[in-house]
Amino acid sequence: MQQLFEHIPVDSIPFLCTYRSRSVQPFKGFYHWHQCCELLIVHEGEGTVTIGPQVWAIRPGALFFFQPFQLHNVFAVPSADKPYVRSIIHINQAICLPFLEKFPDHKHLFNNLCFGTSSTAAYYLKEHEPLISGSLSLHMSHDERRTAFRQENHMIFLLQMLSLLQANEPRDGNHSSTFRQPKYAEQIMLWIERNFSENFELDRLAEELHLTKSYASRIFRKETGSTITEYLLARRVKQACDLLETTRLSIDAIAVELGFNTSAYFISMFKKVYGITPLQYRKIRLRSP
């Protein structure tokens, strides 16, 4: 199983950028999160992006902004005829925010994107895709210069992106329903959000959402690319990581709080994801600066 927490090495730099990465073979997405922000820019392709309990469509011109430590999953369905082409920018918000002091409107938007509880997560800007691609291409061509110039170039690019997003921010703070695709997966994820700390029963989920078990399982996989069980495990493990880092609860207490049948099962599932035990994870994270 893929590691759910992916540490991005942006500790001393504003950005890490991957420009126009191309995939033609199907690949399975997985739920994960980073310690930094992520801007995903779609140039070509189809699929879905899951952000928390919401699902958005992948299509050309889509921009997705993932907050630090925000659980998300990117599920693309590329082929030789329809490749998935995207640019990914990991942003160190701690370094970027001080640079925006002289641009209060842009700083407010960036701060809201990074930490807002009702911030916009997806933008559809197909008509601006040539502008975005051109700006990215110019940014990448300048990115090999000396460090001071590179940081300045990063901030100019960030200001350009923030100006574009600001100009296209929905007035009511919400997207038109025409941007949204799936519905059932969101209902299932919201149900899990309310109940992930209890023993999971697919029968109960299906009954409360007025679905059959087979249809609930099938539609969730179709809309997100993952199974309900995989999402539930990802959500529980993320909560476990938070509790291991921020509380002194014992491993047994965390296992009970998160609905695992036994602490041994919790340890086994956690180790399956991370390759280490919860206790080892806690010791490593508490030693980290």
C-alpha cells in the first residue's frame, strides 16, 4: 500500500514544480496528504479528484488547490488517445506568506486557500490554459538561475496565479453545480466522516443512505477510483497520525477511539501503510523539528 503521508522537500525553498508530466497508462490513485500546499494544473485528461468529502471532475484547464495535510486522491483515466498531462507545484506556505506582505489582497486569498475552512478547492479555467502553460514554461526556463533570482521568479509566478484565481473566484464562495460530477461518493464520504470512529458496517451505511451494498461499493469505486474500505482506512490512519502527534493517548486508547477491533489490528494496519508501528511513528514525529 502507498504511504499516505508524502513529505515534500520544500523546507528551504518556496516551490517544487513538475512541468507537464504525461501519463498514457492507467494508474491507481491513492489517498494521501503533504505537509505543504499543492497546486495541480490539468492540461489534458479526464478523471476525478477527491478532496475531503467532495469529488471534482478532472478536465483540461482545471486547477486544484490542496491544503497542507488535506486528505486527497487524484484518479485519472489516461490512454494513448487521451493522455493525462498535468503540472504539479508544491508550495512552502511558510516561506511564501512573508513575501506577500506588500500584496494584502493576494496574501488574504493565499492564506484562505491554505487554511480556510470554506475556501475554493477547484477552479475551471479552460480559456486561460494557454496563459497558464505559457507562464509555467517561462517559470521553468528561469528556474535554473541563481537562488535569489529563483526565489523572486517563484513569487512572481505565485502572484500571477493568485491574480488569475482571484479574478475567477465565485462571488458566493461556491462553485456552480455544473462543475460537480459525482454525488453518491460524497454522501458515502460524509457518512464515513461522521462514523469512522465506530465499527464499520457496510449494511448500516447502505441502509442509511438508501443504497444497496453492491451499488454503494460499485459507485464509490467508479467515482473515486478507490474502495470504501481503502478510504475508511486512509481516514482512520490520518486521524491516528494527528492523535499520535498531538496527544499522549496510548496506542490502545487510539485504537478504541478510531473503531479498530483490537490494538493489534490497528498496529497491523498502521504498519501496512507506513512500514513502522504507531509508537515508532510517534517517536520519529516528536523528534522532528
